[in-house]
Amino acid sequence: MSLVDNNKIAEDNSYQGSVYRYLTSEAITAGQPVCWNLDNNGALTCSKINSSKSEDHFIGIALETAQGANEYINVLTSGYCYGRRLSIFPSPTPTLVLLNNLTHNTIFTDKYITSRDNGNNSNYSASQQYQNYFDAGVGNTWTLTLNSAGFEHTTYSLYDRLLVWISQDNQVWSKPNFSNWESTSSTSDYGSSSKGGSSTAKNVVPNYSSSPISYNVSARFLRFNFHSDSSSHYQGWDITLTASDYNPNAQAQDVPLNTPLYVDKMMVI
């Protein structure tokens, strides 16, 4: 790394600010946000931003293109420049989300999702207690489609159970009341094995093996809480979540020329 210019102005006015010269660790495209990286020899290089890097790894915006590792490029570390924006198209297939230790307490913002147990709808594990969240986005709600489900339920008990909770602000949560679902007498996040009475809101996914059935959920946020005891393993669940603004035929959003680029917590907006 070396300082090129502390207040450089490009001849074509495409950038202005502090510019440093970095050795690359991989191919990089001009306009791409980059972060610092230590190679196997302990040398400081720059690389693409990825999920293993934290916010304080961010360097700036690459001003040049590198075809691979061990090339030198100029990086704007502060100032103004043009940036690349990835065009994101809606996925025609749902994102698969398994509820397990890796997704526990994670918020998902995908618009089209398949939610399944940690066994991928083929026998969940015993002694599980995990939760995850789904955010439909500002002004949006969800359609929940129950495709299939199998749990250790008896006439009076819910030994293994998946509870669905709803919220408008990700702060205050309540039970939805879905027709033909099960209820638990407990008000805790994971419920209890005791079934609730006829007046208790039904937010526990039932055993289900018929045609897919959909429910409109008038809330922005969903939370799934799953508990399994130490005994029998059953099929688990297969649920599809679709945000109200999801459109598989939608085109990528147009961005007007000279729109500012902000980098925040490794996300380019």
C-alpha cells in the first residue's frame, strides 16, 4: 500500500479524494467496493468484500480493474467516485432456509422462501430449540403456504412443535389464529407441550399431508420458534413464504445517473 495523492482530482472528474495504491489478492472490477486482506505471507492486499469481512475491513472503491492477484490498482479511500451497482432480479425459485444452529436468531429478507426443519423435511433432530425471523419489507405482508408437516403430536400434547409469531415492528409479537392449526396453553416463545383450549389462538403448525393450503398474514414480520424433545424424530415441515410485493417477472430497478453510493456494514446500496 502506498499513497498516490492525498487530494487527487481525475482529469475527467470521475473521482476526487484520497487515492492509495494496493496489491490485489484476486480479480477486481473498477467501481467495486474493496476491503483489506492479509495473504498467506502476511502481506496487506485488497480483495472483494465478502461475508467473512467486518465493517472495519472496508477500504474504499477500486478505480481500476485487475485481472487477478498480484496486480496494483488505485483505490479511492475517501472522496467521490463512480461505483458499480449489482442488478438484483427476483428469484423464480424460493430461497431454502433450514432452521438450525446456523440460522438461529437470523433475520431473512428474501421475498420468496422455503422454510424447513434442520433435517430438510426428512426427520428433524431431537433436543432442538431455535428461532429465526422473516422480514417482508416496509409496507409488505406475507402469504404462508403450508405444504406438509409432521410432528410428535398426540390428542392432548405437542411434544415437538413449530410456533408462528407475527409482528409489525419486530418488537411486539403476537399469536396469529389460523384455522385448523394447534394451540398451546403457554404464552412463552416456544410454548409448552400442553394444548390450549378452544379460545386460545392457534399458532402451532399441525400435522398436515394434504394439498398445499395458503394463509394471508397481515404482518411485516414472522418469527418461527421450533422445539423438539429428546425422544422421537418426525418429518418436520415444508412451508413457503411469499412477500406481498414479490413478482418473479419484475425487472431490476433502474438507478438514475449520478445516484450517490453509500457503503454501510458491508452492504452496497
